Amino acid sequence: MQMSGAQMVCEAIIAEGVKTVFGYPGGAIMHVYDEIYKQEGFEHILNRHEQAAVHAADGYARATGEVGVAMVTSGPGFTNAVTGLATAYMDSIPMVVISGQVPLSLIGTDGFQEIDAVGISRPCTKHNFLVRSLEELPRLLKEAFYIARSGRPGPVLIDIPKDITVDIGEFVYPDSVNIPTYKPTYKGNKKQIEKAVEAMKKAKKPLLYIGGGSVLSNASDLVRELAEKTQIPTVETLMARGVMGAKNPLLLGMLGMHGNYASNMAMSETDLVISLGARFDDRVTGKLSEFAKYADIIHVDIDAANIGKLVDVDYPIVGDVTEVLEAMLPLLDGIDTDRFQAWREILKRYDELHPQSYVDSDDVIKPQWAIERIGELVGENAIITSDVGQHQMWAAQHYPFDRPRQWINSGGLGTMGFGFPAALGAKKAFPDKTVINVTGDGSILMNMQELVTAAEYKIPVINLILNNHFLGMVRQWQTFFYEKRYSETDLTFQPNWKALAEACGGIGYDVTTKEEFDAAIKDAIAQDKVCFMNVAVNRFENVLPMVPAGGALFNMMLPQKGEK
């Protein structure tokens, strides 16, 4: 079939089963947008900033497990999208970002809105393409989607010069992809799996260490089966919240800098770490020389480059978590679960000694209470996104996540401004679920223009602003490590949040009491409109436990008894 390059782009998106595209038009991508106007195969959401468009596609991908798609123009359109690409890259999120580029004849001439998109994006994409001919466009589009979703997922950029989008040629979309230099390993080595199983049977203090790869692999049911079959205690990273389910008795909690006492002590005393789709990030390990220093390590990861990158691994297994566990579970029949009873009792005692807790107040709303309360009010039906800071950690610590993909946040890059557009993407994917963006009075301002997007397209996400009039996490570090010199973190000067939301077509609430909190949440859900819920919380509340940067996991700063 003869068609233009712009038509080919639209036809490829439809062929890949994409239902929603997020983007912002401009000169170099204009021919593609003209074809978007004519087609009916997918919906396009006009975000009000390119960064937000990419974050929205990211949120869609995290909520569904499918490839998210965003579209931007050249020059500043692309550079605005880079933060979104980097956010997705750090967390291994499958996305395809299509950018316009100046015509081929102008590349390298410093033409209007020209930028080296391929060069800039190389460090923060799984792969990128500059399309050089119309003939290769269908193949490259197919490869972009394949690379994004296969192996260790990640964002792929396809940069298309404007003249190629207007050229006419034959369109044959490939049925399959064959890239000789890219062959992801899914099935783990049988002998290595057998050795790992023997190590698990001989261990006295084993620990399951669950990472975001278990979510990406859709391995939650198998991870739960493994824990149940072996009765091995389990910890989750920030990116893995929900894999085990909050009520699972084998789940100790979250590990790392703001992990709970039992989880961090378990990692410090274990004799065998079974890592499933985790990458031993510095916010998890703390001081590497003290991390799991008495343990052998089993590391299952689809990306061979992750294995042994930061810690020495005794049982490396390259493969998809799902396929490795399918091979591993039958070999664990008959494992002696009583062998680990004493270990479980030690960890139970640790949890009783220092549980994940806080001191509530009748005088001021505690942010931890707010998180727990939305869990009680909306619970299983909700998807929770977050921005980055104290609110993010409180959400991770206190929300009762009971399934994977219920928790969406920027873990690796730590991108303020991520939560609101990501919530839009999640809500488009699951319109029947309540979607709440847990944010702060700093982060929410970074993409607040998406109020207009949400109002126009009737995407009713709730922005829960835990407002302490500070850049809270930076303030916390200044309190602990900088002698309370609060340099440029005081956010006392603020907009009228309620009026701001209303001016953009949404609704707003100012909340100062628990009674007002309950009423606002319930009304926001009933109103079915985008909202800002401005909740005044205790200004100097800290996120605890906390492992100081570079410290050992067992050296935690803990809340004092009765601390308010």
C-alpha cells in the first residue's frame, strides 16, 4: 500500500495495539499530526508540556505493562522530553517516543529547532534511531516497539526527519523482528538454578529480596508461591511494593534507606540473599562493604550487566524472573520449612522491637495518617502514583499495596513532577479505578499545567498534596546533617491551591482536620473531576527509619519513643 511516512507512523501505532498516545505538536512533527487528525485507530491526549506527555506515557506503561507512546517535535520539544526518557530508562519502563527532526538536508547545519536528539538521548534510552530513508521507516518502527518491550524493557527513541514524513512509498509492516546482535535471554541456566536451589535448602537464614524486575516480569504470583512454599522471609524494594501484598505474613516490609527495622536487619544478618529482579541500588545497599556481608548471593536478572555490577554474586542466573521461577519451584518440593523457623522468630522479634510506626496527633494531621486513611477509604481499588520526596517515602511505607502495578513512582531518577502526569496515564488505562497522586507542595508545581489537560479530557485524578510548606526531604537532611540551615527550602509563599484548581477547570479542597480529610476524599471521588486536595500536615515531620547516606543498613536513625 502506498502512503506517506506520516501515515506509516500512525499505521504502525495502530498495528501495535496502542490505544492512547500522549504528545505535543510542532513544526517538524506536523505531518504526523495531520494524519492523527484523520485516523480513528487511537486516541491522542494533548498534554501541556512535552515532559508531561512522556511521563503520562510512562504512567500508562507502568499501570498496564504495555508499551507507552509519546510524540514530540524537534529542538525544545525533544529536550523537554529528555527528563521523561531518563525517568523511564532508570526504571526499565517500555516506551516508544517519536520525535520530529529537521529535514535530512538541514541536519548538521544548526537549522531552526535542530538538536542532536540521538546524541542527547543515547545515555538515557535503551536504544534510539535516526530514520534516514522512507524505506527503512516501517522496519525501524517495528524494531522500536520490539526493543522497548523485550528483554529488560526500556524507552526507545525514533527520530524522524520532516521530509521523510511527507515522502510517499510502499508500506509493509513487518510481522516479526530479527536483530542478530540483540537476543535477550529468558530461560535461566538449568545447572545454575539447581545450584541455587541446593543453596536455599542448606541455608539457615535465607532472605527473598524482591525488586522491580518482578513487577516487569509479571511474576508476582510465582514470587508469592515461592515464599509460601519455602516459608522464607521476604523484603521488597521501593519499586516492588505490592508484589507480595501488604497482608502477607512473610513480608517484612520495604528495604533500604527508609526501609523498616526488621527488613534492614534481615539483610544485615542473612546467610543467603535470593535476589529476584533487583539491581542492588545504593539506596538499598547502603555501605557496600557491610551489605549482606555474611551471605552468599543468588541473583536472578534478565540483564547480565546487572549481575556482579555492585556486589559479588555466588549464583548468577541470567533470565526472566517468571521463567526462572517456573523452573525453580518444582525443584523445591519437600524443602524443610521448619529449618527457617528460628530465623523467622528472630525477625518477628525485630519487628516487635521497632515496628513501622509513628505517633499520631489530634492537633495536626500527620502525613502517615493521611496515607493510611486513603488506604482504608479506597484500598484495593486505587492506583497510587507519587512525586519524589518525603510524601513518596511515606506512601511506600504506609499504604497497604496488595498487588503489583498499584504503586507508580520514579525510583531511579527521582523525578519531581512525575506523579501528576503519570496519574493521567494510569487513569486513561484504568478509568474505573480511583487514581491518587500523592505529592508535596514542591513537586506538584513542576507539572501543574496538567490540570488543564485533565480538565479538558475529563481525567479525574486526585492530587493529594501533603503540604508542609517545605521541600520536605531536603529540609530533613538539612535538619540532620546541616545544623538546621534551611537554605532555599522554605515554601511558605504559596498559591491558593483551591483557586488554582478551579481556575483550570478542576476542584480544590483545603484540609486542616481529619474530619475535613475524610469529607474531601469522599467528595473528590464522587465529583469525578481532577482535584487539588491541599492537606496541611505537621511541618517538621521526618521520614524514619533513615539510613544516612553511605551508612550501613543496620545503623538506622529510628524515631524516639513518644516522638511527635
